[in-house]
Amino acid sequence: MKGADELKSWIFAGKSDKRDLLLYMCKVLSGAGRKALLVDMTDGRKYRILTGNGKPALPVTEFGGFDIADGIGAADTASYDFCLYDTEMLQFGSCGLWERADAVLWVTTYDRYEVECSAQWFGHLLNRWPQLANMAVRPVFVRTLDSFLTADYILGYMEELPIRWNRDYIKIPWSESNEALQMENEHAQTISIGRISRAYKNALLTLVADLAGWSAPETKRALRHAERRRA
């Protein structure tokens, strides 16, 4: 069992765009005075564009109070408290990295194309490393809408995979204001977190507290510090 001061690593998988969620999480972690590293393993290296770095590869770059790196070998993870991996690539890492991760999360919308692409992605991953069968994965549903679609219905697309799905999932409803804020942040190359919706904040607080092992008051203080801190 890891000690309180040891590096915690979390893998966020899936074909849906996770940038806003992971950036806000890192912002909250840094608001608590912790060192966080976000590793970009997305198709097209999305974070390189966000930070305004025009180079083909993104070196370790400070952004919003935490670091972003292009790929696993770009930074020494031992110097961080938290390491978050945003992965869309099957060539990502090693089996050991998955086995050592403190949490694996599937981030997805209800969009059928994205869900089925993620199901295929996990299938390829488990074919590559069969020893990962029965790993625990926690779903995080983003940009959800009120409809007949439910989280359990979406998980039905994944039921044939040998994965232990954590039914304590996180659900973030779609909000036009959240989407507008994300676009504004991207164009301003900053991370403003104060204007996200209450539902998003509650989901963010729950997720960070659960993964980091923090109390609710501690996580709320970190969020308040993050809101006041200039990006």
C-alpha cells in the first residue's frame, strides 16, 4: 500500500475529449500546493496546441500551476505528487504502467460513435496485454444530456469486455456555459475555473477527493485556492 507522500498515478482512457476535466483536476491539485504532471498521450497531441507551443514535441511546460509533458519519457515523475495520463493511443506505455496505476478511468460522452470506439480500444488493449483482464475501471460520463440514455445503458456496450466496471461512476451534465468557458480558456491559453457550473464543480470535487484520498473540506479549500490563483 502506498504511503501518503508517494506518487499517485491515474490513467484516463477513452476516445472522448477529456482536456477540460483533466486541466481542472490538475488546477485543483495545484491549488492544494501539490505538484501535478499531466502527460499528453492524445491523438494529435492536443495539449501542445493549448499551451501555444508550436514545436512538434512538447517539453515539460508549466501551465496554470502544474506541468504538462509530451509522452512518458519527457519528465521525471518521481518529483511529482500526482501524475495524470490522458491517453487515446494504443501504443501508450507498458503493461507495468497500467498495473501500477492507482486508478484507471474511462471518460466518455453518451455519443455512440465514441462509446463504440472506446469499446474497440479497450478490446485491443486487452488483446495486447491479456494480464490486464479484470482490471477495475471507473466510468466518468461527461457532457451528458437528459434522455432515455443512462449510464447503465451505455455500460451495456462494454459488457463483453473482461473489465470490472466501478458502478460508482461520475456524471457531468452538459452545459452551454461550461462549453463556452472551455473555448474561452483555450483561446486565452489560461485555465479559469470559477465559472464552471455547480454540477461540474460537485463532480470535480467528488472525483478529486476520491482519487487523492482527501476529505471534502480539504478538496473545497483546494478548489477555492485554484479559483483565486492566476493561471
